[in-house]
Amino acid sequence: MTIRLVFIFCIASLLFFTPSESNALEPVDKKVSLDECIAIALENASTTKKAENSLRLQGADILRSYGNFLPKISASASYIPYSLSRSYTDLTGSANQTKKIKTKSETIDLTLTTSLNIFNGFRDYASLQAALKREDAGRFSLSRAKQAIVFDVTQAYYQVLLNQEILAITRENLLSTKDQLTLTDRQFQIGLKSMIDLYQQQAEAANSELSVIQAENQLERSRLELLRRLRIDPLTRLTLAPVPKNLFTTLPENIDINALIAAGLEKRPDLKGAELETRAAKWQITQYRGALYPKFDLNFNISTSGTESLSRSIGGDTIDYSYPPLLDQLENLTGYSVVLSMNWAIFDGFQTRYAIEQAKINYLNQRLDYDDLKSDIQIELQQAASEYSAARKSIESAKTNLKAARAAYEGIKRKYDLGAAGFVELSTSRAALFSAMSSLSQATYTLALQKNTLDFATGNVPIY
């Protein structure tokens, strides 16, 4: 009976637990569009999260800078439940009359201190202005990071679609070569083709199969690269929605490079951020220069104390002192003080001078980085516009080439079937047709990729 129960339990375990474990390892199919891929990447990308964390820190820095204009408040309290002190005293002026004094007490002390800076060489104001500029620069950095993600995901998405088309072309070419192989084999059987023609056609079919395998591998690689950018489960099997067919027909034909450069210098978030970082560095010079001026502070103190019990022993005699209630002591013994203080570092070993020079060098470096970025943007836009124009022209050339290659292949194939053309001519024409079809697909997606590059260089990438 026990063996039967164990057997039933094992069968139930296999039925109920094994399928769930195997399903956990199976790939998950997911159909996504370009907009959905961008949304997923923006949510999961670590670069945006880091930029958001940096922006959050900049907000805390602004709050700290605002706090420098407010009075500083501190409170202290101490309670001594038992204090014992011993000492010697000369009561009569004679060394022989020296007696030991022992004092016991229980005390409480309360102190409240406020300090308000009146003037410190505009350091607080300069620090606030620098913090505000850095926060604005952080927002632009976050915007540029999101644009980079949109650009990168769009490039990867288009690459997958392009590889899908190339795979479809290679499979179509494989079917054509297999059909030709079947025809050649039949012609060989009836004596219209030689054994060499059959072997050559078999080699051509095998080569087409290899091209399909390579295209499949390239497609899988591009899908994994897209998964890498989405930061989702690597076992996910993505099915991409095709882009609208009018995408490639609505792209502009001519580009005004001057207008493009003007738009790029106006819209690029990283350029705006670099400008704000430069202005923040300039305010830091004022901040460090404030140490050359005296600092004035207004301090207000309130303190009180009370003694709960106090006894003193002199020699063998003990004296107990009677105090008012502790709350009355705290109220009646309250003291106040208002202090206007000045602190001026007349010479600090050239530390302030070094800090000012360091701030100046940082400002000059920031300015150089800004100028370099501005120049790089203009060069990027000119290069992107040139490549876009070249991609636009290559489509027409690819269409003409495909039309001619298809007509040539069909003519040579008819001649080959009739025995008027050799295998070399047929193989060459088929390879030219396959190359022309691939070139047209590549030229079409290259144009879309270059348009995406042009938008990214201009800073005209929409944030979803």
C-alpha cells in the first residue's frame, strides 16, 4: 500500500509540476511596434534612470542653496542627574586649617542659538545661481539621453526589418535555384543537359542555402541587439510590426543645410545644457571670490539652567541648599544675547586665490567644450545631410538596376532552358538579380536610417 501511494505521488508530481517548469524556459512571443519598443526602452534604460537621479540631486542642491539665506537654528540640552566634585580650601588663611570640600548637585541646562548671515561676499547668491543653471542643464541632459535612446532603438528596429527583407529575398532566390535544379535534373535525364550542368546547378542551390543560413543568422543577431536595447527577457521572441508604407515616400527630397544648421543650434538639448553648465561655472568664480570679503553674522542666543538639589560638605559639616522649583528656575534664570560678528580671512596661505583660479580654469574649459560641441554639431549636420542626399539618389539607381537585372535574368533563363546559354551566364544573371533586390532594400532602409540620423543630429527626435 505504501509503495502504491509513493508511485501515485510521483506521477502527480510529473503531471502538475514538470510542465510549469518547462514552460518557464520556453520563449515568450511578443508582437511590438516601433512606438512600443521606444516606450519599453525609455522605461527600462539605465541611462535615463541615471539622468533622472542626477536631476533629483540637482534639485536637492538648489534647496540647499536656498537654505543658505535662512537663519541657522540649533538647540542643545544637558541634564546631569548627579555630579560630585571634591576640592581643598583654606578657610582661615592658615595651611593648618585646610579642609576638604565635597559638593553634590543635579542640574539641567537649555540653550537655543540662531545665526543669520548678513553678508559673505555674495557667495550664497552665486551658489544659488550656479545650482539653478546646473538643474536646467540636467533637464537638457535627460532630454538628450532620451533622444539617444529613441534614435538607437529606431536604428535597431529598422535593421531588423531590413534583415527580414534580405532573408525573404534569399529564400526566394533559394526557391528559384531549387526549381532550376529540378528542371536541370529532368533535362539531364532526357539528355538535354550534361552532368556538369547538373553538378553546377547543385552547387548553386547549396550556395543559395548557405546564403539563407547566413541571412537567418544576421536576422537573429539584429533581433538580439534590439532586445539588448529594450532590456527585457532575452528569451523573448520579438515579432515586429511593419512600418507604414508611406514612410519612405513622404521623406523630403531636398534639404536646406543653412536652415538645418540653424535649427540644430537652436534645438539640440546637449548644446543648451553645455551653455548652462558654462554659465554655472562662471557663477562659481563669483562664489569663490566672495572669500576675499569679510563675513558678517548676526547671532541670537537664549539659555537657561536650573539646579534641582545641591549639598556641600566642609570637613564634617553638611550644608543642604534649598532652591525654588526647577520650572521656576528655568523661567527666572533665562539669559539672552545678541551678537554681531565679523570674520575676515586676511591671509589664508593663498588658498582663496587658488580656488578662484581653479574656478576660472573650469569656466574656460567649459567654454571650450561648448564651442567644440557647437562646431561638431555643424559638421555632424553637414555630414548627415550629405549622406541623406546620397541615400535618396541611390534609391533611384537601385530601382533602375533591379529593373535591368530582372529583365536580363528572365532573358538568359529562357535561353538557358532552350540550351542557347551556358550555366555561367545564368548564374551570373541570377547573382546580379539577387544583388539588385538586396541593394534596393538596403537603399530604402538606409534612407530611413539617414533621416533618423538627421533628426537626431538636429535634436528633432520626438520623446514618446
